[in-house]
Amino acid sequence: MNVLLDATALMHGGGVQVGLALLSNAATHGTQWHAVLSANLARECPAEVLEAMASVRTVPTAGRSRFWHAQRLLISAYRQCKPDVTFAVFGPAYWVPPGPHIQGFARGHMIYPEVLNRYPNCGRLRIRLHNAKDRFAVSRGDRFIAESRTVRERLSRIAGIAPDRIAIIANTYSPFFLECLRSQVPKPPRATKLIAVPAAHYTHKNLEIVPHVAARLQALLSIPFRFLLTVPSSSEGWRTIVADAARLGVQDSVRTLGTVPHADIARLYALSDAVFLPTWLECSTATYPEAFTAGVPLITSDLDFARELCGDGALFVDPFDPAAAAAAIARVLTDSQLRQSLVERGRATLATNYVSPQEKWRRQLLALEAVASGEPFLDELL
């Protein structure tokens, strides 16, 4: 099998994690792999993995011209390698090839139109334009991969795609994450409780709520605590967050580590006493299986995607209610029985709702083989 991997849309966070795992597996598989990568993914990918590809092209920019560079490189790669199947790891793709292809779907705005009201008028217009572009790309799609039943059902209903054209391949933790986690020493005892907020700064991640949660938590706890974010300290988003933290008197309790490479993200989990993700829009997120794998209690949003992905392995809160979030975090930090219960339930959820990295890779290969041969997806993918 000759495969063209389109990883040009993987720029941050979980997308890069998925791309790294896929490339690492491909490097040890006999298939001919040709890859077109985003600059961010290429930067984090080990040299020996890139060398194992039959060919690699990298989109040189991360700005507005990225679309045109990516499209040009994908067309060139396709003409040169003549693949049996093209895999856009996450789409909708910048370019849809003429031959068999499959797209990973992760455009939450398209299947959750109700979230538009969360944006200002200018933001709504931008998202509507993106949704129109995404619907057009999806309409030209061959087959798709969703990471949960919730996403498959919404995508099928909203885009009019037959469910048997959408494989379900659950997200999981990265093999790199597990390796790094196993190398961590036990966390030393400390007075300050650490709450990890591992997310890139997108509007839907709802990170601006963190200072407000910190202010409420300060009134509930007699012990020091600190929220640790992973957004660049030079970004406009962080400037907004830190200004709110100063205004609310919790500037010492809200810090950022900056962008954390995937090689180091396991250390953040290993050092943390809780993970908080107040997102209000996801197709999937690596944060959930990473928290379960690391054995760190998780507090997240009480929304359909989170309920499906987390089962009873997390505490659920209204992502727009700082008081409710603070109360849940306070319970986790002060109730040892609750912490232990969440850790145990999280590990059970990991076993039932997620697959191992090896199983995910096996299912990805099954999906690629089905599309390349024109066969329907096997039942285990539906």
C-alpha cells in the first residue's frame, strides 16, 4: 500500500500529538509513506522518524499563506507518489485528491452550530465563513474518521453523510506520553497544590474563566494553589488572562509555562494534583486519556462530548460557572477519598472508552486498507 499522509493542518496541542504517534508507527511499518507536514509537527518529530518516510515535505509557513503552500505541496506529492489512498489526519482538508481518501474529522464548530452565540458578532461571521468552507470540503470527502459516537452522529446528521462512511477510531494517549510518564520520579510533597490546564489558547477552550475560578477557589481553600496553563506568555490571550488575574487579586495563583513540547507534557501531569479543562467545544481531546493514564483527577465540562469520553471518570461542572468549578476543584484537593475514587474510575474509563496506541494504529491501518481497496469499513470501525 502506498499512502500519502496530509498532516498540514496539525498545528497545536492534541493534533500534533496524534500526528507524532501516527508518524512514529508509520516509520516501523512496511508501507510506502509519503508525508506533507505542518512546520510545527515537523519541528517536534524525531529525525529518525522523518528519515523512515519515503518522502517528506514541510509547509514552510504558519501564517495566512499556509493554505496555499499546503495545497501546492500536496498536489506535487500526490502527482509524484500516486498513492493508493490519501489520509488527511485531521480535516476538512486544504486539498481533496481525485483518488481514494479519508479525512479525520475534528471541526467542532461545524457540528455544534449552537456555540456561535458564544462569540462576538465579528467572531460569528468568521466562523460562519469557516463552516461554509468546511461543509464544502466535507461534501467532496470520500470517507471519514470520527473519534466518538457523538461526533459521528452529529456529522452524519448535519452534513448528510451516511454513517457507514464514518469510521470510529477512539483517541488515546501518545506512546511518547507514556514513555515520558514512566520516566518521571514521584512528585515531592509540597504545600502548594498544582492544577494543570493543558490547552492551547482557542476561544472554545474557555481559558479566560481560570482567573475567576481562582478567585472563587481562594475563598474556599486555606492552602496555597496554582493553576498552570500552557499558553505562550507573549500571546494576547495570556495578557488578557493575567490582567484579569491581577484585577481579581490572584496573579500569584495563575501562571503559564508557555508552550510545552509533547516530549515534556507528561511531566506537567506527573507534578499536578488535578487537571482542569473548562472547554465548551470538542470533537475529542488528548487531555482526558492523558489525565486518566497519569492518574490525576480530572474536572471538566458537563457537555455531551465530555460525558461520552469521560464516563464517570471525571467531575463535571458548568463551564460558565466559576463558583461551581471552584467548588469541584476544592473537593478534589481536600478530599483524599474522592481523589482516589476519581483516579480509579479514570483508569477504568481509559480501559472501556479508549484503546491502546497499538490498537488505534491497527484500526487506522484497517481504515486505510478499506478505503484503498474500495471495501466497506469493518463492523469494529463503525
